[in-house]
Amino acid sequence: MSSNSGYNLFNEVNKFVDEAAQHLPEVSPGMIDQIKKCNSVYTFSFPVEIDDPVQKFHVLDAFRVEHSHHKLPTKGGIRFALSVDLDEVKGLASLMTYKCAIVNVPFGGAKGGVHINKKLYNEEQLEKVMRRYTFELIKKNFIGPAIDVPAPDYGTGEKEMAWMVDTYQMMRPDDINAYGCVTGKPIVLHGIRGRKQATGMGVYMGLREVCNVKEDMDSLHLSTGLAGKRVIVQGFGNVGYHSAKFMQELGDSQIIGITEYNGAIYNTNGINVEQAMAYWMEHRDFKGFPDATFVEDGNMLLEKECDILIPAALENAITENNAPRVQAKIIGEAANGPVTNAAAHILREKGTIVVPDMYLNAGGVTVSYFEWLKNLSRVSFGKLERKYDEQVLDSTLKLIEQKTGKPLTEEERDLIKGPQELDLVNSGLDETMTKAYNEILEARNTKSFDSLRTAAFYVAIDKISHNYTTLGVWP
Ligand code: NAD
């Protein structure tokens, strides 16, 4: 993202892996090599028709990388952006492997992308691009509910996933599990409630766990809890918006800055996230937003004083160039790879707590896992037991009323309502994020690691290497 020539996300991830691997002498260098390598790489190109009578076509470069087959299917999003190249996709695919291991989601890592400037194309052309991309994956067996399951990422969302699943179904009408070929679908196409906001919800839950550790907050001279924490968010797309929304609504944090690629807003008294989103949707620009100061260069906000900085745009946002000036006490990596290896070392020296991407943004893949399970079982969560649970609770409450002679209030009666799909999804996500953070924290504390990232990679590599050993592939 920042001009940092020679930047390579895959190398950046592998530097972090190597640092953690030093603490796992029982895992052989050969095994570490196997874990780091990308198992299958597919690079391809295809044309898209444009409204130019002379040129007529643009040829787009596209990629799908399955990083690790130690668990199948593989899983990872599809990115539509100009930043997309093979090394970016390899780096993102490898992060998915470690991410899935950390949150105990049974997938290998994968990622895909198209090198594209979306602004140059209308919706019909973008649909053709997504359908052609999917078709190419089908041809090479790089997609399927048991093979490789894409999801949304930067520049894609529910609409693109709908085009993908429709194309897959047309080509594979005999696949009874076809809906499980991709996650992040609209609800009407067998998506799951809570997936769209899952990554942001996970960011909130992860930061809540981080801020509940008293020793860590004491070391930063901060109180425990999220309430009142001053937060700046970079990137106001799916992940950035939902992270800011839940930090404000559920955590009672104060969102003091929001940046986009074309400018930022800043107010030390706090910004109303819903009002900022309504303004952004209408203008696609923060200029003129009332109740906040407009800042032309959004990157300046990365260096403003705050408690928590949430980069939620692209990788390479905090580098050795700006890290010395970053004043945030906690950096929550909602984006993938926003802090480079060199910057991470500078921040460690400063005592900044960096909450690593592979943990913090794992809410998306966690709820994608629930969606995939729903698609394979063809039943929504809670459907079988909701009424039964309500009846059992109702009888129990009636019994209590009879025995005590005191009728319950309407509010108390409301307690009998069985959980909806969204309640179960959020409960599963909360359990996953909390448990994963405890594992990372325990590793950091018992091994005296100087960063949560090293602890997270340590936990992930340990799990993946055990998986290989159990398979009998490695002695
Ligand atoms: P998105 O396309 O919905 O939003 C990204 C936003 O960042 C856009 O609004 C874009 O204009 C903005 N942006 C681009 N450059 C910027 C800059 N220099 N400064 C400020 N803002 C800038 O994408 P997303 O799905 O929210 O993904 C964001 C990040 O989160 C990516 O790194 C992605 O890999 C990661 N992620 C996404 C998911 C998911 O479920 N979508 C899951 C895990 C991780």
C-alpha cells in the first residue's frame, strides 16, 4: 500500500514463520519448508469485452493458490484489486492456513484474485469477469465443496459470491453439495446470517479479549475493557465499517478517526459510525462530512495519538517508514498483512501490542465454516431444536409459577425464546475467538514470547506439524 519497492507479502509471512519456528526445535527444517510452500498454484488470463471500439478487449491476469492440503477442502477469499499479483495471493493463501489452524477450523489455506481496476468496468462486465474466473477454476478442479471453497475479500462481496455459486451449479448440476462451493453468499442463496459482518464482529471480540488482560493494559497505562478507548480505523469497507460499528455499539469505544483512500475524518470527541457510513454511501468521499475535520491525506491518521489503530484496508500500511511515528498503543490487524516484518520489530521495541491478522480477522473464515456446514447439512442452525427447547422451557416456567404461586412478568417469559440462526452464529464465533486468544496468550506467557504474533505462529505451526505427523507422512 505504501510505496515500499521490493515488498513481497509471501516473503513477509515467511519471515514471521521462521521467527516462530526457531522456538519449535522438535519440528524439522524439512517440515517447516513443507508448511511454508504453496502446494498448488494456478495462474491464468482471460479477456473481458470493453466499450472501446478499437481495443475491444482487456486481458486480465488471475490467480488461485492452494497453500496447504494438510486439511481439505482449502479455503480463502477472492480479491479484485490492482494490488493483486502472484506473491500477494501466495502470501494471503499462506496466512489462511495459519489462521484456520489458530481458530481450529478444519481447512487448508487458499486465496484467489484478479488484477483489476474495478472502476473501469460496469456491473455487467464485472459479472462476466467473475463468471469466467469461476469457469476457469472449475476447468482445473480448483473449486468445489470438497476441494477449494472461495469467499469474499477486498473488492468482492455477496453479489460476486452469488455469481460464483450460480456458475458452479450450471457447470456441475449433479453436485448435491453445490451450495457449499463458496461461502459469503446472500441468505436467499443459502448463505448464513452473520457472515457479512463476521470479520468485523470477530475484530471486536478479539480486541475485547486483548483489552481484558489487566497486566497488558497496565503495561500500556490503559484501563481494562474497550469502553472509552479512542479508536482510528483505516479503510471503511466491509471489515473496517463493521469493526468500527461493533467497537462503538457493543464495546462503547470512541471512534475518533476513519480513513479512506481519498481522505479521512477526525474528531477527538468521537464520530457516529452509522452517520459516517450514510455520508460515505451517498458521496463516496468524506469531504463536507459535518461534525468532524476532513483530512486530505488519510495516511496522516495512522500517526495520530489513539489507543487502538485498526488497519482494515490492504497490506503494507505500516512499514519501517511510518512505524516510528505511530502513536497507537494497540494495533488490531483487521486487514491481512498491514504491518511489515520490519515495522513489527520497531513496534515491539516501542512496547506497542500488535494483535496479528491471522487471529484478529479470523471471524470471517469461522462463520464461513458455519455456512459450509449449513450447506452440507441442508438445514439452518437451530431449526430442529428451537420449538422443542421453547416448549421444555415453557413447561419449566409454568411449573415454577405453580410452585411459587407467583406469575412471571412478560419480560421474564421472553426468556423462553429459542435461539435464532444469528444468535447461534455469534455464540459460535465468540467461543472461537475467545478460545483462540487464550491459546495464543498462554503460549506467549509460558514461552515468554515478545509478541502475540510469534505466539500465534507458534501455536499454528505446532498444530499443522502435528497434523502431518499424525497422517504418517512425516516420521
Ligand atoms: P472492502 O473492499 O470491502 O473494503 C476495503 C476498503 O479499504 C475500501 O472501502 C477501500 O476504498 C479502502 N481503502 C483502500 N485503500 C485505502 C487507503 N490507502 N486508505 C484507506 N482506505 C483504503 O474489503 P474488505 O473485505 O473490508 O477487506 C479489507 C481487508 O480485510 C483486506 O486486507 C482483506 O484481505 C481483509 N479481510 C477481509 C475479510 C472479509 O470477510 N471480507 C476477512 C478477513 C480479512
